[in-house]
Amino acid sequence: MADTNKPDTPQIDDVRKALEKQIAGLRKEISKINESIAARGAEMLDDASEQASDFYDTASVRATRTAQQLRSQAQAVSDVARENPGTMTAVVGVIGLLGFLAGFVVGQSTNDTSRRWY
């Protein structure tokens, strides 16, 4: 019985060595895949960072232009108001009256008819 185990041992050792080689090969492949994933993740992070930077730059330029336009329009309105104080008072009064009337109409249209206000 001891003689039958001895010839099997070299085969088991061969199988073990073959499996260890396969495991080592798989570990190398997994490490390469991990490196590839890490590199791709870094590329994606760089792309996202670049896009965010471009978006920020574009938004900043647009905000600056908008602020300049608002300043110039506010200055124009201010100049007109200084030159024509009576007209501006009338315009503001009419806008206030229209706002009051719109609020009154909306309030009446949403008013529950069963409720009375005393």
C-alpha cells in the first residue's frame, strides 16, 4: 500500500505546482486590471475636474457680464429718475396700484363663498 502512494505523490506535486502557477498568473492579471481601473479612474477624475473648471470659468464670465449690464441699466434708471422725479413717482404709484388690484382680484377669486368676513 505504501508503494501505491509514492507514484501518486509526484502527480499531486505536479498538479499543485500547476495550480500555483495558475494562481500566480491570475494574481498578476488581477493586479494589471486593478492598475488599469486606477488609471482610468484618474483619467475620469481629471476630465471631470477639467469640465468643472471650464464650467466655472464660463459661469464667472457670464456673471461678470450680467453684473455689468445690471449696473449700467440701474444707472440709466437712476439718471431718468433724477431727471424726471414727477414721472417716476407716477409710474411707481401706478405699479403699486396695479399690484394692489391684482392681489385683491386673486384674493377674491380664491375666497370661499360660504365664509363671510365681518
